[in-house]
Amino acid sequence: MEFLAKFRVGALLIAVAASSPLFAQNSGPDRHQSPRNVLDARQIVGLSLVAADHSWQARDEYIYMERDEDRRLDPLGQVKSENVDVTQMTLVNGIRFEQLMEHNGQLPSAEEQIKRDQDLEKLKHETPEERAARLHKNEENRSFLRDLLEAFDFRLIGEEIIAGRPTHVLEATPHPGYHASGKYAKLFSRVKGKLWVDEQDFGWVKVDGEVTQAFSMGLFVARVQRGSHIVLEQTRLPDAVWVPRRLEVRASARILFLKSLDLDRILTYSDYRRATDGPYTVSR
């Protein structure tokens, strides 16, 4: 079962950390009226969401490499199986395309290359209806973000230097009485975390999230267990564009309420370049 192939909890928390353009509509403090030393936690988060909006839009201009290490663990936490994929994340007609370059140190199989070529051709000839459906699905998957500031209480707990840059450290806990309204919003009451926000341009530098209450996914096929953990680290590109650098997910799930599955999944991102520089090409 590939329920954890892309691990939706990871996608959820990545989205919370890194894809927050919908928050730009929330009224936030004016930078000139609210000096950094008097900002409260909510104002810092508001400004960080404006910065996240800038980064989210700018990322559509970048291509990069992704290394995905998927490890399944035994009850003692030892690795019992591992798969490693290296992927080029390119752009085709302005749409993100994943080109598998290696699987466990080997070139893609003939079957994988055929599937890649089929996906590429389909993307190149996307109809207006297919494009509209894809954009609608992307919007639907992100719609829960509108509720983030209402779903969590934020508390400024200190400052920390990360990679030579001063950051605000904030704690995020579910807001009592919050009523979920979106597809994934109900998960907000089951996670907590810490945020590191750059003091200079309010980019999201790091996110550390933890599942505090088990919840079901996939029509109750799988249940993500309490204590599942995710850490996202980002890096700053020119023009204050913040992009993922490393994501680690340590998760425990119960499949069909019978089989336990533990994993340690590490994704690293590198070689960010603007697509206009053209260092990568999708080979045929």
C-alpha cells in the first residue's frame, strides 16, 4: 500500500509552513508603524505570511533537485528497508514536472521511462478543461489555509540564530473551540509546533510539528499515531525567496487498524536555479 508514498501529513505541514499565499488577504501590521521590537506573535505571523506569499509565487520560476529517502523501520527503530529516488523538478509550459533520474542508485527502468514520456506528453497537451480541473484541485487542497490564524494560538517564546540569521521563535498550539470548516482543517486541532521566522524579512526558516492526537486518513484505511513528527528547514535565495532545504518525517501509522508501520522519510532539495537559466532539460 502506498498510502505513505507522499505522506499527506507531511504535505499538510509543508503547506502550513511554505505555501501560505491565501493568508496575504489577512490584515497585518504595517512595517513602518510596527517596529520589530514591539511586534507581538500574531503580527510576526501575519508578516511572515506576506513573505510566504512572495516566496510561493517566486518558486514557480525555479527548478531544482529532490532526493527522497524513504525508510521503513522495525519496532526498535532500525532500518529494515529503504528506497532512494533522485528527481529533477522541472517546468513544462509553466507547470511543475517531476523527472525521475535515479532509483536506488540505478537509472529509471524502461517502464518508468515510458510512463515519464506519457506523463510529459499529456502535460504538453493539457486541455483548458484539464488545466481548470488541476488549478481547482490545487486551490481546494490549499483552501484550509485560510483558517490558520484562527485555528492556532501563537506565542513568542524567544529568539535564536539559525545559519547566522536571527529568528523569532514562536509556539503554535490549537485554539480551543476552533471549528474546522475545510477539507483538512480538522487536523489543526491534532497538531502543535514551533516556528522560526527570520527577523529581517519574516521568511519561514524552520518548522517543527508534532501530532498530538491520532487521526484517520484515506477513508479510515490508515490512522496516523500520536507522536508522529516533522521538521522542515528552509533556505533563502536572492530577493528574499525562501525555499525548502530539508524535510524529515518520522511517523507511525496503523493500517486497517491492524498493521503498524513506522517510517523515517528525508527529502533534501538542492541546485535551485531559475528556469530561465535553463540548466536542466527534460530528456526523451
